Amino acid sequence: MQIKGQVAVVTGAASGLGRATVQRLAEQGAHVAAIDLAGAPLDALAKELKLLAIGGDVSSATDMEAAFAQVRTALGTPRILVNCAGVLGPARVFRTDKATGRVMPRELDVFRRVIEINLVGTFNTIRLFAQGLSGETAVDGEDRGVIVNTASVAAYEALSAQTAYGSSKAGVASMTLPLARELARFGIRVMALAPGTFETGMYEVVPAHTRRTLIDDVPFPPRPGRPEEFAHMVQALIENGMMNGSVVRIDGAVRMREPTAPREGRPAS
């Protein structure tokens, strides 16, 4: 699919991978609708790029139904959807109560929040995007729509305390093929990108020692990925008509391992 002139929706648009994707698609001539939680980052993005910015929670059916209605009214039928909205969130099975020192089971809502945003939120936007193209039938293999979701290498190699994040991203990865098969008759391709460690807000909250271990394990290049590299791959997937039903790792060949004690001679933080 040629990007120029197409209506594109990007979630998680105000920062990190989403922001870079918005910028890339806008540079390529797309009419971009940026969706994220309402607030200063989203407002700043809209002002800088002069695009349609819509505040909303991707896990809310009501918010996203209103958002897609607004996109269709303001810009037309979206044919590109890139889901970047996501959260990390701790999900250890146990936690220690600071007041009593007792070991307590982790509150279920902590786990549920990550699943709701990362997995349910992804499906929420897909169902509305696909509905907008459901009246069309693919002709001679012509692209009618393209969906790129954000999985993670944690779908395959999640670290300790990433139970919620890993399972949510595994769900995103696993929905790729069945969605591609289901939506094929409408000419909609579905793919997912599985990034490794990238320079985003999520990366910044990871402990320093863990960050070093993650980067030390990257064969090449020995650094975190840059959001613009993710956005460049999004563009490639959109433009390559044979890419469908696949989860593509973008990780410098890393295979994540559980961090151990700091290496000798290197501080822990």
C-alpha cells in the first residue's frame, strides 16, 4: 500500500514508538489521526505536526468508538492502523506489605490493567478499523487496509516479573495469523512487530543493571533501538504487499535472558 494520501490511525501516539510512527507516516504524506490519553504530550504533538489528535483510553469501547467516528468524519475512512499503545507494569505473583512485612498475593487489578491496555486495547481498535472496511471486498489482490500491531520479544522471552507484560504481548503476537486469515477477504493485511529494547519511556523505568544486561546481550548493534528505526519498519510493512500474518522481530538479534548479579568491577547502579 502506498502511504501518501491514506488515512492512518496510530495509538500510543504521544510518545516513544507511537510518536516516531506518527512523524514517519506524516512525512510520507498520510493523513494521520493520533490517539493517546488526553494531556500535554498529545497536545504538543498535535501542535507540532498540525494533525488530528484524539484523547482516549484504548481499552474503553466507548472512547474508541467515539475516536473512530471522529476520524471518519474529519479525515475519511482509515486504511492504516498502527497500535503502539502499551504499558509495562509490575506483575510479580507476590509482594511484601511494607507495614507488616507479610508476603501478600499480588492484587489482580495490576495484572488486569496490563492485559486490558496491551491486548484488549489492541483488539478494540482492530474491530473498529475492520468494521470501517467491511463493506469492501478485495479485488485482484489489492490492499484495502493494513494493520501493524506492537508485540515484543517479551512474548517469547519475558523476564521475571513480566508475567502480565509477556502474556499480553504473546496474545498480540498470537492474534496476528488468525486475524490475517479472517480479514483477508476484505483485503486487510495484519502484521506485528516485536521490538527488543528500545529508547522509550518503558526503557527508562527499567533498573540500571537490568538495562546494561539487556544491551550487553544484543549481538549487533550493541545499543537500544531507536524509535525512528521502529517507524521505518512500520513503513516497510505497510508498503510490502507480501507481508501478512507474520510477527517480525526488530531486536538486533537479542535473545533476552534473566539478569544476574552485576559483573565484577561494574557498579549495580
